Amino acid sequence: MTVESEIKQQVREFYDQVGWQLVGEDVYQNAHYEDLRPVSRPYIQRCHLRVARHIRPSGRYLLDAGSGPIQYPEYLEYSQGYRYRVCADISIVALQEAHKRIGDKGLFVVADIANLPFKEEVFQGEVSLHTIHHLPEEQHLQAYDELYRVLAPHCQAVVVNGWPSSSLMNAYDPLIRFANRLRSFLRRRLEQEEMQPGPQKKAGSRKEKTPKGTFTNRHDVGWIKREVAGHMPLEILVWRSVSVRFLRALVHPWLGGRLWLSMLFWLEERFPHFFGEKGQYPLIVIRKPKATNEV
């Protein structure tokens, strides 16, 4: 087995056995990597909905490359005007869960997004969310080329992945680390105060073990502009500028978290290119021009 095959096998096993296992009502284990607290949820939802602005609102086929189970309600909005949402994923569990959500409105294909089993120019819209970074590094550009190949002329695709490093998040890193240390200190003090005489559980024993994540490999903005933009027209906008680590450390109701996130969203809307390149999560819009023989 090649290194590339081993990586994909690891990713498949993680999502089949861990990531797409339900841990609550319509909540998957993979939601551990998102911040779904009430204080952050409105901002997260509005960021999810940004994707729909940049694809055709209707058509016959929408490709969801690396669909997962279509785990958030906002994701369903992308294909509302399409006849079929084609869910392509290497995880059979993901596709089974996606089928529960969209039923006959979906077509479900076990596929490697770096080698899509579709004809050229068949999709009027495409989305690929947090997927390409799971591929071996050598196949990232191949995956972008495949998305472009199957995209119909005069249509658009949206790719969302995280940068390996964000200058905006790096600027806040000292404050994030301080907030996390303070929170850990306060938690230990609270646990000590709650302890009663007699046999007790060891401190920290109530913590649930978090499953180890799977393989990821991310490219920076320079690589996207140099390598991918050399193959296809694209634009880098903002999907979300702050990380989950930032949200959990610094955004809280008692600090006016919702207000601050509303202000941040407003700034992202005004300066989408700046926050797309300097923030944590870019929204990459791929545009395919009209065919040369099209009038």
C-alpha cells in the first residue's frame, strides 16, 4: 500500500469509526472541532450561509465534494434550488447519514475527490468544505483541478479550508494562552473546593477522553495564489476569520460575546479579502468562464 493510500485509509477509518458517529440528537463527534455554544452559534451560522452566495441558486446537479453527513442545517441551504445534491465522500457512514437528511434529493457516491468519477462540466454548482486538507499534499492541486474539470461553464465552486497559520490569530495567541491558563487554574480551584472528606475520584477523572483527530495538511495563501490560481480563475474571500480556539478562550456571554461577534461579522463583510487572507478560514471562489464556442 502506498503512503497516499495509507493516509486515505486512515481518514476513512477515522470518519467511519469516530468522526461521523452520533453522540447526541443530530450531533456528530466531529462537532467537537466546532464551537456550538449559544454565544457563538449565530456567528457560526451566518458564516456557514456565506457559501450559498457564491454558487448558482438553482440547477440540476450540485456537487458536495467531501460531503460528510451534511452535518449542519445551514449546509442544506446550498442545494435547495437543485434537482439533486451529489454527495461524494470516501466514508460510507457519511453517505448513509447524508441519505437520512436529504433522501431522494441526493445521489450518493463513494469517491476520492482527487479522482472524481464524473464527466466533464456536469455540475452547475460545487461546494467542498474542510476536505482537501485531508488529502496527501501531492494531491491537493489535483483535487482543485478535478473540481474545475467537472464544473460547468459560467458556474462557480466554493472551497473552504483553514490556513496552516493565521496572522490575525497569531496576534491574539498570547491573550488566548493567558485565558486558557486562567480557566484551567480556576477549574482546578473549583474541583478542590468541591472535594469532600472520604474516598474521592482523582481530580480530572471526570474529563472525557477526546479521540485523536485524523491527518490534515494545509497550504498557505501564497501556495493558493501561486499554484491553484495558475490553473483556474479564483478569488479569496472570508468564510470565518477566527478559530475555535479563539472563540472558546475569549468569547463569553458575560464579556458581551454576541455583540463582539456581530461587530466582527460586519467587519468581515466590509473587508472580505483582507479577512480571507489574514483570518483563519478562507472561502475560495472558483469561477469557470463561458465555453469558447458559447455565444
